[in-house]
Amino acid sequence: MAEHTTVTVLGLGAMGQALASAFVKGGHPTTVWNRTAGKDAELVAAGATGAASVAEAIQASQVIVAVLLDHASVHDTLDPVADQLVGRQLINLTSTAPEQARELARWAAGHGIDYLDGGIMAVPHMIGQPGSSILYSGSQEVFDAHRSVFELLGTAEYFGDDAGLASLYDFALLANMYAMFTGFMHAAAMVASAGQSVSDFSNRAAAWITAMAQGIPEYGRMIESGDYTTDVQHLAFQKAALDAIVQASRDAGVALDIVAPIKNLIDRQVADGHGALAFERTFEELR
């Protein structure tokens, strides 16, 4: 079945174009639609079929991939044509929060539409290349039936029938990424304040962060155990370190938007009597 699967891509932003291009290169008859006309020219030249309307795009394929702006735009686009989606497979790769994905799954079930949600762990130029992955949750039947099609985009991993799990993992990983990147911006501002090369520092930072990341699995094990006792680098020790980092940042004229919330988290735990416990105890403070 995968050899002849017809695919429609709704939404031709940078990601939508990358997904459609991968389907075309994979030999699948691909129809594309975008609210703003003209974005399909390169894809049509490469072999895709441009549709003049959402209804026309849906009628052309069994597999419908939505990669739109947001949750509201999915409803704006699909509500008027819900009856035409009956019996088709809807794969939502729009960035939607977990509860929004679950709402869309209920909406789809109410209209007789098979629904699979996905979280794209890649930027557009990575699609179809090593390192690209997409997380899926929702209908396992849809995932199993079209897995080879999904693997044209990147590694495909299924998280279960709860439609919100793929986006939960997606957003959790992105939260981790944004915290890491903004931490680097703060560090770069500190270094630059002394006239040092940010480019040179970035190489050092990448090696340092890579080495420190090796400790994350141990963080996970401690959190799951619920035992935060430690003999080294407890929260009181971390408080002293953050106090010094905050002072160094102030001295460098660097804003405290990034490090102040971390200091606040640690200060609060120490004030509440948790100073002898491990830094991993911060997990409890956050939830």
C-alpha cells in the first residue's frame, strides 16, 4: 500500500514545503495546498499537484498531512470540509499543545476521521536527512499503515494512543533546548563584556555542555527514585554558586533574566529547609 499512497500536504510554509518535497522525492503522488497562492510553484515543477482549494486537495489523497500555523488554523481550515475527511487519515504535524492535540483527536473521532498527531524534531532543511525525527501519537493503525511513508521525513517513533503525548515530548524537549540556548546567550554576554571572542567561546561552550549533558540520565534516575540525599554539591552549595554567578553577571553589566529565576528556585528550596538535598530536588519545586 505504501508504494501507491497518495498524500496531500496542507500548508506550505518552510516546513510544509520540506515535507511535501520529501514525499515527492519518495515517489508518492503528492497534492499541495496553501492559503496564500503561489507557494507551490517549485513543488509543482518537481512533480507535485497544486490544488486550488482545501476540498480539492483532500479529495486527491487518502493521507492528509496538516502543517499549518496553529491549533486555530487547523480548525479554520478543516471544519468546513470535515465531511470530506470521513474515512481518510489525518496526520496533524502543526505545532499544537498536548491538550489541543487531544481536542483535535476527539473532533476527528466525532467526524469519522482517523487521526494521528505528530511533533517534528527537526528544522526544515533536516527533513529527510539523518538526524531528523518525528514523534507520533494517536491512531496506531494509521501509524503502522503508513510508517514507511513517514520514514521518508525522518525517524518515526510511536508514543501510544494518547494523541497528546507526541506534542508533550516535543514541547518538553524544546523547553530543554530553549533553556540551553538562552543560557548560552547569557554566557556569551558575560564573555563579550570583557572584550573576548564570542566565536571562540562558543566552541568551548559546546564541548562543555556536551560533557555536562552526560549527567542527565542520572538526574532522571534520581528524580524517579524520589531520593534526593547527596554528599556533594547539594542545594546550599548550588546557592553559593548561583550567588557568585549573579554577582559576576551584574559586574559584567549582563541582565539577569536567565539566571535570576534559577537563583530564585534554589533560594526558595534552601529557605524551606532543603539545602542538604541534591540539585535534582528542583524537579519537585517546579511541579
